[in-house]
Amino acid sequence: MWLQDDIRLLKHFGLDAFRFSISWPRILPRGKLSGGVNKEGIAFYNNVTNELLANGITPIVTLFHWDLPQALEDEYRGFLSPLLIDDYMDFVDLCFKEFGDRIKHWITFNEPFTFISGGYDGGFIGNLAPGRCSHWGKCPQGDAATEPYVAAHHLLLSHAAAVRLYKDKYQATQKGEIGISFVTHWFEPYSNSTADVEAAQRAIDFVYGWFIHPVVYGEYPKTMRSIVGNRLPNFTKEQSEMLKGSYDFMGLNYYTGNYAAHLSSRNGPLSSTTDKMCNLTTAINGVPIGDPTGVPIFFNYPKGLLDLLVYTKEKYNNPKIYITENGLGDSSIDTLKQSINDIQRIDFLNRHIQAVQLAIAEGVNVKGFIAWSFLDNFEWGSGYTQLFGLCYVDRKNGLKRIPKKSAEWFRRGLADKSRRALYSGPRTRRLLQHG
């Protein structure tokens, strides 16, 4: 019942696309085809897909959103082993075969940086599965100097193999597209000094370039290669060719900006975090980079999204882009009344959609925008303490869905074919600045 109700709600608010993930262990509980296929899992995603299409809503599907089957972690340590690539291939092949006649937009991985950094180095948002790092107080085992790079290497090869499989076996008949969703903050130099300008570029390379550069060019950024040295794996010539251009589109998740200041040496033991050799802050002389949000590390900084989109156009051959996540989280809402009166979320989305409009005007090839998220959801790093939804989920009243003001704002804006209500006010770079 909830499925039909939620999809009717999507339709009511005029949303014409819905992004969801297919859980690998829900389809293959033991991680492998040899361990058996869960037919109930297949039926569940068929129901979701069919219900969306029946209501005129396009499904956009992520194949991996950080839920590796535990059996594969136990057997060979998951992404730390190249064995992962073939098992991932079997999983995505099954998905293409079962759902590809109706699903036309595939995302191989969501936010590889967050998954790798959080899972193997402690990360920006604390430990994620599998919870490995070098900090004895946070992780029982791991090596943050090497494991993030090894796991990322296998993730990238898994992505490239999945794209090649889809293009060789399915794309001609299913007529869909496949890509990957990256995440990054935008990094501004802490000062105008050459050292800080270079530090900001290093931060971009180590967060964004780490994954997008191989997907476009088949190799890691030169900055990473020079700093990380032999701790950074090498692609064979064949692997590089398979990676190069392995996308029809790119998803981009954006939430905030940072200032980057140069460090002359690492501010801690060897790790993928300290290898950036920069100090990341959110304020200069007490003035934050943007208006604060309910997530302590996130600030309302839409200029960063515009700059990121233009940077991607100029650095990475102007790919087709979907904004696959953008939104504001609440963490200090005490009452239902406060939660649904989400004026701050409307302002956040309004300004970021303005940034997208400006980017399009500058020639960036943006083709879609998906807010995070439709419902208040479970966040991997913070559970239900940070609420991003356009609709409130009343956990004290049968999980009732209650639309917030931001949902109605979207409905009005989408009903206006000019879309002007979604980005009110003159669209200028100045209006994207803090204050």
C-alpha cells in the first residue's frame, strides 16, 4: 500500500523522475549467482518500476549505494579484492536482464568518494561499512594509507566493466543510458596566495578528480600520482582504455563548499585524507562560507555548484550531467510544525536551481535535477537525526507522509511550464554569494 501511496504523492507534486537503488543483497543474498537469486527481491523492484511508469514517472536506478553483501566482505574483503569485479558484473548483468526493458537510466555507483573515504579512511562523515581505517579508536583494523586507493581502484574497474557490459550486450536493444554519480564539495582557496590556490586544486583532485578523471581520461590526476606515489595502483593499458569515456552521462551530488589552505606537510599519519596536504575549513575570520544548515559540515553555498559545473565543462569535455542529489538537512527540528515549515529548504533549493540555470546559460550540459530527498530518509552516517525530505515521515503515527512547504513549492513551480517559480529572482552570480 505504501508503494502506491508514495508514487501517487510523487505524481501529485508533478515530479517526473524518481531515483532509487537496487540493493545487491536483496537480489543476491549471498552476493553471487551461485548462492541463489531472491525472486521476491526481483518482484519488489518490478513492482516499484511498473508503478512508477504507470504514473508517468521515469525510474533512474543506482546499482550500488554502499550495501555490499556481507558474504563477499567475509569471503575476500569486498572491494579490497579484484574478485569483487566479476561478482559485481554478475549482479548488474542480472539487473539489466530483469529490468532493462523498462529502466533506461542506470547509475553504476553512488558517491564513490564517500563510500571509499568513509569505509576505509574514517571519512568526512565518520565510519561507513566496512569500517576500516588506521585510527585504533575508530576502527578495529585497516590501513588508511593504502586501502582507500586499492578499494577505489577496484570500484573504478567494476564501473568500467559494467558500462562495457551494458553497451556490448544491452544498449542497442534496450536503448538506455549508463553513468556514475560523483560527489564533491567545491573548494575555494583560503587566500589569494599561490599556495592556497594550489591547495584548493589538490582538494578537488583528491575528492572529485580521483574518480571522474579516470572515467574521462583513463588515468588518475597527476597531482595524486605525484603525492601518493606507489601507494596509488596503476591501470594496465587495457584497463585504461576500458575506463576512458565509460559513461553516457554523469551524476553530480553537491551540498556545500569549503575553504582550502595549504599545509607544508601532512597533518597526520599517511592516509587518503592527509595526502591532500591542505586544511579544510568552512569559515574565514569567523565568517562562514554560507548560511548554516542543520548538518554541521554543510552550508548553503550555491556559487560552489555553479563553479563546479563550469569546471566540469571545461576540464572534463562538457559531459551530459544530471544533478542526482542536492538538498538541505534539518537536525534540530523539535516539532512537526517546525519540520513542515521548511522555508530554509526552499531558499536552499531555489538558489541552487538558480546556479544550475546560470551554468546552463554558460553552456554546461545539465539535463536534470533531482532533490535529495523526497521523503525523510535513513542517512548512513546519522540515521534519522538529519532530515532531508520534501515530505515528513511521522514515525509516531504509522509512518504517515506529510508534505512540507518545499513539496508544495515544487508542485507550483513544476505546474508553471516556464519553471520561473522554481528560481525566483534575477539569476546573477552575485545572488549566489553568502549574505
